[in-house]
Amino acid sequence: MNRHDSLIHLMKHAVKLHRQTVDKQIQPYDVHPGQPPLLLRLSEQDGQSQSELAARIHVTPATLTVMVDRMEKAGIVERRTDPNDQRVSRVYVTDKGRLATEAVKKAILEADEKCFEHFLPEEKLLLRRFLLQIHENLQKPDASN
């Protein structure tokens, strides 16, 4: 089998195309690649600390700081000092950020719908089961270690 025909290559390429589709739609809102997960976490709970956000979106605190700096310059989020602990900086979505968050959610929904356009419900369930099994397989400790 050719490397380009491998299932892993096809899955990786499909995820990349999904992300590019979303990124193209949210570009007018000053949201850059990698920023949607931060907006989505803030839409669930605004005012999280930077360390909480870094853990939730699985990035280093330094990476999150760069993301927040860029988003703050674009007017999408703002930092505020925690009133109970001056050492903690909390991140809040601005009005512009709320519009961007809605655009992100819409773009993801539309990309998802496009991905599964000609799938039967049973096929989507089966794909979900396969992906969950892959996830479980990769989380198992390696018996050879």
C-alpha cells in the first residue's frame, strides 16, 4: 500500500482540510489558526486564568501567553487581574470576541456538515465507534515497556 493511501495519512489529511475550511471562514474575524479552542473554552466559562486555559487546550503556559497577547491586540479578549489574587491574570471575551466565537462555532458546524454530507446515520455511528477504538488503543500502556 502506498503511504498516501494509508488510513492514518487519509485521516490526517481530512483533519487538515477540515481545519483549513474553518480557518478560512473565521479569518475575517481576526481569529487565527490555533485560536478557536481558546475561544470555545472561554465561551464555556469566561474569566478563566491563563494556567487553567493552557491546561484545557493542551498548550504550554508560554504558548497560551503568546495566543492571548495576539488576541488581545486584535480586541478579541482582554486580561483582568483576579480581584482575590493579584498574581493571577484572567482572560475574558470582548464583544468583538463574542461575535468571533459565534463565527467559529458556525464555521465548525458547517465544516462538520460538509464532511459528513453523503454519510448515512449508521455510517457516522460506525466511524465514531472506530475512532473511539483507535483512541482507546493508543491510550493503552505499551505492554513492551
